[in-house]
Amino acid sequence: MSTRENGSEQEPVIRDNRKIDPETGQARAADRETDRQDEQAAAVSDLASAELATQLAERTADLQRLQAEYSNYRKRVDRDRTTIKEQAVAGVLTELLPVLDDIGRARDHGELTGGFAKVSESLEAATGKLGLSAFGTKGEPFDPTVHEALMHSYSPEVTEPTCVEILQPGYRIGDRVLRPARVSVAEPEEEPVASDS
């Protein structure tokens, strides 16, 4: 069925002759009622479709929110797992620092020989694989964030505060300092102030 415009009203065009009253030439009343019911059903169907579309949009938004929360949760768990691993490795390596100090002193005194030398090399290689590195060298500028000054002196040979002796090496994992290097620091000698008298 289609509609035909007649002035400002639209009159339905009926193509099925059984729906036309042969005496009046108008659409039968029952057909008009059926058309109204069809229109109401279409309106209800449109309303139901709009409601379903709204519910679908809400469920989609809920699903996207849950996916974002899960993704954030996974990232947080991975980050926490990495942090816990780093802390565990740092804790174990911190406990091994006195052993590494003893090995260094034995090496300095020439007592690192035979099987003990192999064990010390294996231990140092294993700690190196875990990311442990020693720092602190004689002659480097003093940095209070990585050096601990145990002794202080003045020297004409330096132009800035400088580590003139390494008393105990420092250790770090990546950027994290496990123990600062314990050093003796020398500063430039102060110039005597000339008096005007």
C-alpha cells in the first residue's frame, strides 16, 4: 500500500480491489482498522528498536569499561611483579656485598689463588648477570648521591671536590644504588683572604 497526496492530507492508495468497498469506492473500515493497527505495531516496533539500541549502547559501554579495567589491572600486576622481583634480587645481592668486599680485599693482598679464585670469579659473574655493578674510582668528582664521604682534606692538586681514595666500592643495580661508595674527599685549598691594613 502506498499513499497519494490530496491537498494537505494523504489518502492511502489501495491496490488490492478486495479492500475497496464497491458501493462507495472507499477503503473498507476493517482495512482502515488493520492499517491503524499496522501503524501502531510499527510505532511499537520502532520504540522497541530504539530501546534495544539504547540497551545495546549501554552494554557496549559496560564491556569497554570492563576491558579497560582489566587491561589496567594486568599492567599493574605486571609492574608489581617486576618491582617485587627487583626488590628480591636487590635484597639477595645486598646480603652478598660483604662477601664481595672480602673477595676484593683478598685480591688486593694477593691471596686470591687456586680454587678460591675460580669460586670468586663464578660469584662475581653470577652477580654481574643479575645486574650488579661496582662503582667508585679514584679521581672522579665527589657526588653526594652516590658517594659517602668518610674523610675530608684539602689539596692543591684538585679543582673541585674529588674522591682521592676509595675506601669501599659502591654497588648498584641499574639506576638503584644498593650501597654508596665510601670515599675520602679532597677539596681545593682555600685562598687566604688578603687584609687591607
